[in-house]
Amino acid sequence: MAPYLRLRQICLVAPQLAPVISDIAEIMGLVVCYQDGNVAKYGLENALLPVDTIMLEVVAPFKDGTTAGRFIEKTGGRGGYMAIFCCNDPDERGRNANALGVRTANVIDHAPYHGVQLHPRDCRAAFIEFNHTNGSDDILGAYPPAGPDWQKFIRKDVTQALTAVEMQSPDPQGLAGHWGRILGIAAEGAQLNLPNATFRFVKGASEIMSALEFRVTDVARVLSTAKARGLAVAGNEFLLGGVTFRVN
């Protein structure tokens, strides 16, 4: 199989799912496709909303001592939690990361799904996960973490695509190079270009996944809905789920 890498999922973390999930759904015109019981063993609950073929997930801890809970405490609730990529061979990508000094934090093996999660401290800014679903290399094919029929929940009348992920660092060029080496993509300036999304690295006080950019059908409508939900809107963006949502 030819090597490939696509952004499959962005995971945000919140103290509780409400009202973050309902805010995202209402403002962005998205629909929850699945809540995965498998995350309960990590002390988490979740919900996933498809943005075309990229999943937007929010996790929330329901008990003390979870990795997600520590992430919220450490960051003050600011920053995205995970960037999840589908690929042809997660184990090979994990070994390549290990050779760079990036440890494997967790391996998930729920056939036909296999995922390799890397240690966030070594990745810097956020968790990175590589995964593969056997027998499904169609981007609209099976993806077990999103449920059995996630494709039926795709809505494009408001939000058409998640186009970019913004990462902040005091050394954006250095973080871009580091993530590029982990992902096996040459950085172009402070940017990594995947087939279906761009990772942009910008100057910031701390290393976090700071913003998500979306292509929408009507920017004014989205911003008006965000205001109506009580969110502070500045220009074409607002803070939700620990990250800046930027709409174009």
C-alpha cells in the first residue's frame, strides 16, 4: 500500500461536554455522530461531530486523575488536546517517532482499528496519534471511533470544511520542524501541508494548539449565532472548547 497521511480528527478537551458540544453544533451547523463508550476506561466521556471527513471530537473527564484533566489544569483550559492522523502503517510511524526520541504513550487495538498515540510531552503542544482501519482506505469508509454510520451525519449547509490548524510556540519554526519530522512532512517555512488540511505555526507565549480554521458558507451568520450563544466574537473568530474558531 502506498504511504499516505491525512488529518482524520481533532480532539478538544473541556471540563464538561455541555455546553461546548451544543455550542459547536448550533454555531457551526454540525451534528453529533457518535459518543464512544470505549473512552470511559480513561475516565472520559466524548462526542464527535463530522466536519466533512474530518472528525471534531470533544472529551471531558468525569473523574479525577485523568490525563485530560491534568491537561486542563496545566493549560488553564487553553489549547487543543490531540491531532489524529490516518495513515497506511501506524506502527511504522510510531517507530520513526521513537527514533526521534518521541515516546509511544498508548496503543489502541480495537480491530479493525489500530492506533498509536505519542507522548504529548515529547510531541510538544498536543498529542499526536496515527491510526489505520483495516479494509478501509476510502476516506468515506469505516472509521470505528466515529460510530457505524458517521457519514450520514455530515452537514455542509453551514460549515464546509476544517481547513487549517494553528499551533503556537515561542519558537514556531522549531515546532514546525519537530512536527514535520514526526509526521514525515517537510516544513515549508512554519507550515506543514497535508492533502486535506494545513498546520500553521505562529509565535505565542506557550506551545499549544491555538486555533482551528473553517470554511463556511456565511461568515456573518456563524458569527451572529456565536454572539447569540453568549460567546465573545472578535473579527472573524471566537473562543470555544479551549481553542479559537476562525471562520472564512
